[in-house]
Amino acid sequence: MEVGMQGSQLTVFAATTGPRKHHLTTVGWILDEARQAGIHGATVVDVSECVDVHGKYHAARFVELADQPVAITLAGESERVDALLDRLRHGSVPLFYTRCAVDYEVLGSGVP
């Protein structure tokens, strides 16, 4: 079996989307930092409920969508994921993440 590229998968959990960084939502800021680190492609999943690292409960509510928890998953070369994590660490936005080694590949015709 031929293996694609090896790297890291990163999932960033943000308990709220409300805090803003550089006039962007938290999600927009994370995606922008990923792009600047050279990582192209991410999946953002809205989460209905979560408990943050401080034990505070967050839930998506119609009246307060700023409290919408999200999970952002991306994969790329480990060096690029390292660069992204360094950028996020200096962002002063409370985030939790998981990281694991993965094999990945871009599929489809016309994809470099």
C-alpha cells in the first residue's frame, strides 16, 4: 500500500466564537493563522455543547451564538503545524488542542 505524506493532524477546540482577534472571529483568526503557516484546508464543526478547560459550560443558543463552541481540524506537514501552534500560543485566545501523527494525501484530478 502506497502511503501519501506524513505529518500531523491538529484539532483546535474553541469554547466560544465570540472573542475577536485582529477584527476577526476566533474561527476566522485561527483559519487565517493556518493559512499564514502554509496549511491549506481545514474543517470547522459547530459543537452544540462543551465544557472548557476551566469547567465552564458552553452551549449554542439562538440568542447567544457567540457562545457557539467549535472544533477546527486540519492536517499538514509537522513543521507547518508547529508554526501554527506557535502563532496560536502568542494569540492570547484561550484554546485547547489535540495533535496526532497522520498519513494524508490530496485526492482528485487536477490536484498538484
